[in-house]
Amino acid sequence: MTTLPEQSPRIPRTVWVLGFVSMMMDVSSEIIHGLLPVFMTMVLGASATTVGVIEGIAEATALITKVFSGVISDYVGKRKWLAVIGYGMAGATKPLFALATGPAWVLAARFLDRIGKGVRGAPRDALIADVTPAELRGAAFGLRQSLDTVGAFVGPLLAMGLMLLWSDNFRAVFWVAVIPALLAVLLLAVGVQEPARARPAGKAAFPISKAALKQLPDSYWWVVAAGSVLTLARFSEAFLVLRAQQSGLAVALVPLVLVLMNVVYAVGAYPFGILADKMSHYALLIMGIVPLIVSDLLLAYDGGLPWIAAGLVFWGLHMAATQGLLAAMIADSAPAELRGTAFGLFNLGSGVAMLLASVVAGVLWDRIGPAATFEAGAVFAAAALVLLVLRRPRPPVEQ
């Protein structure tokens, strides 16, 4: 009797749909974010410190909110509709940027937008882990991140073209961002079917409890610590935009900063995800920090736009090598019934670090100069590298 060869497992359709949802929402967000730092400084009169505070609060809010959405998704056993609510909140904030008359408006819009991102993030990542075989998780997270990052460079390209077409009319460009945001919410609502999950007998225990947290192994907490230290070394990307403008890039071309960085990120994320399934996660994480150090040193040196471009390439390589990898490490180290909580707690640590890093970056920029901001980033990244070399993780639990 002839036996047919077993087919290689494929990345589930749900992962692809979630990737395209992320892509469209990122198109919407990056149309705005590629111009927002310059809009705040040139049109609204904000300082670099103000930009750092707003961006730090916004990004920290997104990461910290993931704690609650992840916990709730574990407790109720549902992920999809929490993600729909999060994407819907983010879409609803887009008009506020076009209507902004001062930094307080931008802070309110960014705050609400990032709450939406926080609400959707952990349930979406946990849903990917739920539907993907363990041997494909690195590739699945890498694919979603890659599609997400396609949106992160398509958005700035659209912003740049519209700024040239409409003579630097920031507000008109911001209104265009509403369209892809609405399409993302519709695709998620109709295109994703959540799998049934086994529920324990009796009433489910609330995930953030002493007993539940004891189920998270040491290998998980090591990833949380590593991710937090690494985030401390990588402040808001708004400072990449400001650095390019300060070096002479025309206002309409400023979105090219995020285009270049995210093209490298998008091209690299999926291959690095595949690599993460084939080699030591610890070794790959060590390798991924080196490009961040190189990037900060290039951006600190005031050598003009070619140096800025080189710095952006290395920044994108760092993101490609580490972001999907950290998600896969969380999925591998946490028990299945606590994955939403695990992603949430991981992002809590990263959120606190992001807030601190962005505020410090803004203060250094205003008081010492742009070079000091990136020199500090290089020091923190080097410290993270040393800590990782000296402190190896314990092997993760088998799932």
C-alpha cells in the first residue's frame, strides 16, 4: 500500500487575515504618524520635550492597556471581539488629528488611539498563538509583523504623495487616514472566525491572581525583563522623523523616514521569523541588538542625510530581528490558558520602559542636542546586550 507524504503544515488563514487587518490600520496610522512630529513642532508650536511626553504617554498607554485586554480575553475565553473593539476605537480617533488646534488635542487623540491599540494587541497575538502549530509560531508572528509593516511604509508614502499634491496641507492628509481604518475594522469583523477553546470545568479563575501568576515560569519572566530593557533603549520613532527634518529633509518628504525604516522591517520580519523557528531564540535576540547600537551611533553623528538613511536601515533590521521573536518567545513560554495575560504583562513592562525612554529622549534633545538622544540610546542598547550575555534564560516549558 502506497503512503502519501505528509503535507507540511501551513500558516492558518486567520493569521493572514489578521495580518491584512494590521496592514490597513497601519496605513491609516502611519499616514498621520509620519507627519505628526513635524505637524506638532511647525504648526502647533510644540517642543521636542512635549513631543517626547506625548509619544511616551501614547505608546506606554497602548502597551499597558494590553494587560487588561489580555487578561479579559483569557477570562471570558474570547479574543476576536475585543480586537474588533480595539481597532474600532483606533479608527474613531483619526478625525481628531485633523481637527487638532493644540498639543492637548493631539495628546487626547493619541491617548485614545493607543488605548484602542492596547485593547486589540494582546487578544490578537493570543489568537495567533491559539490557531498556529507550535513549530510555525515564529513564522506566523513574523508574517503578521511583516504585513503590518507593509502598512507602515505604504502609509507614509501616501502621506508624502498627498502632501506634495495638496501643498503641505497636513489636515487634509489626516482626513484621508479615516478610510483604511474603517476597512480594517470591517475586514476583522467579517473575515475572522474565532476557534472554539476548551474551557475548564466550573467557574474560570481570574487570570491575575497569585495562583495564576505562579503558573508563569521563570523563562517567561526572563523574556519580560529582556523586552523591557530593550524597549528602554528604543524610544519613540517620532525622534527619527525629527532627526531627518533637522538634517535638512523637506517637510513633504519627511514620511520617507518611516518608509525606509519600515521597508527594511517588512522585508526582514518574515525571514527572521522563519529563522527563529530554526535557531536559538536567545542567540537571535543577542544578534538583533547589535543593529540598534549601530543605528544610534549613525544617527548621533551629524553627517547629513546619507548617515540618517544608514541609521534608519539598521533600526529597521533591529525591529525585524526582535519584535516577532519576542512575541514567539512569549507564546512558547506561557501556558495556553494564560497567553492573553502573558502578552499583556509583557507589554506592561515594555510600556513603562517606553514612557521613560521617550521622555528622557525629549529632554536630552531640548537641553543638550539631538546627538545626545541617540548616544543615550546606544548606551542603553549596549547595556541590554551585556545583561543578556551575562544572564542566560532557563529553558522554556514544553507546550
